Amino acid sequence: MRLVKPLILVVSVVIIETLAQQPTFFRIKRQAYPPNPAPFKPRQEDYNLPPFYQPNPGRDASSLSPLFPFHSQYSNGLDINPGTRVTVDGNLNVPIMGWGIWDYKGGVKMGRPNTRVGFGSLNAPTNVLGISGDTIAALAKDGTFQQSRQNVPAVPVAVLPGNFVPVRCRPPMCNPFVHNMAFGVDVEPGDDYLFDGGFDFPIPLAPSGVGVRFPMSGAVNVGTDPLLITYGHGMGPVEPPGFKSKKRSEEDDLRRQLKNN
């Protein structure tokens, strides 16, 4: 016992000196409250309506200026889940010695689909921002603006229910001297019967995980087609409201005054 204590003391001194020469860092992980946000991922589709209806595909909501200022658009969507569908989904993993993991995945969904209603309208030209004709004339004479506009692909002004695209234009505006009116209505009453199912599992053929998978899936939807109403027309030439230049407005006011006198 007399020799053990000095030996323990010497070992302790050596360990302390070693730790003093090599700095040690301790990191304590903790869960933030509230939890740390997920990494930022840019969204490609910010204008979404139920059920998975995108009236403005390929656009986000970050811009403060309207892409097509001479258009008036209205879109809405409604999706009602009756809660009568039966859904069974799961997986099973079984380890097999000498081969690997036998994993089974499968699911069945059957019942009534959702009741959905979609409505959208598009009207042009409108001039809520009060854009003057002089502004359009200046843009039409600007060669740089016209060349830049030709390099931009045409995009749908709006997608109405029923995948109805009445107008495609190059930003930042369509032809403001053509009148367009369109609307679409899409109604799915939810009176169909839906059966959707499938399974997927491996078939071992040799040791060390050698085998093939057997996937099988299918779906049956029996019922009436959804009610779809679309309408559109185009007329021209027209003049957007409040589109007169300042000089023309003064001339009209003077002519009106002379007529009243």
C-alpha cells in the first residue's frame, strides 16, 4: 500500500501535465427552443391554391411590381375531404442471416375522392396603376427595351381551371390595345370510387443481398368526369381606361367646356 499511493500520485501528475500541453475542447449539443429553422430553400411556386392549383406557374411572390400590369386576375380553389376514405400504409423490415434486410413496403387507399371546386377569371386591359400612353410610347421607341423583351420567353398570364391558358405574353406586358376576357370553372363532385394500392418486396436469389425486387401497383377510378366550363374571347383594338395623354385630356376638357357653354 505504501508503494501504490506514490505510484498513483505520479501517474496523476503525468496525466495533468499531458492535458495541460494539449488543449481540450468540449462541445455541448443542445436543441434550440424554438427549434432551429431548416436551411433556406428557394421556392419555385408561391401562388398555390387547393387542390394543387397553380394560377401563376413559375413565379414567386417576392416582386413588388405586377408582371402584367394591364391584366386583372381572380382565382380561387376549394378542396373538401369527406373523411370517408380508408388508407392503410406501412413497411416491414426483417433481417435474414447471410443475405441482408428483407424490406416490404405496401399500402392501400380506397373510398371517395375529395370534392373540389376551382374558379378563375382574367380580364384585360385594365389600368389600375394609371399608366399613361406616353409611357407606352417611350417603351415602344426604346430599342434596348425591345431587344431585352425579345430575349424573355413568353409565359402564361394566368392558368384558369381546366388548364385553360387564354393568353401568353412576354413580360412586362401584353398588347394593351386588345381586350381579353376569359373564365374557367372546374367542379369535381366527389361521387367517384377510388381504389389505389401497391406493394414492393425483394426476392432473395443468392447470398449477400443478391436478388430482385417485385413491385406491383395500380389504381382504379370509377365515376363521372368533372364538370368543366371555360369561356374566352378577344377583341381589338380598344383603349385602356385612363390611357389618354395629358395633352389629350386638356383638349377634351376644353372641348367639354365649350360644348356646355
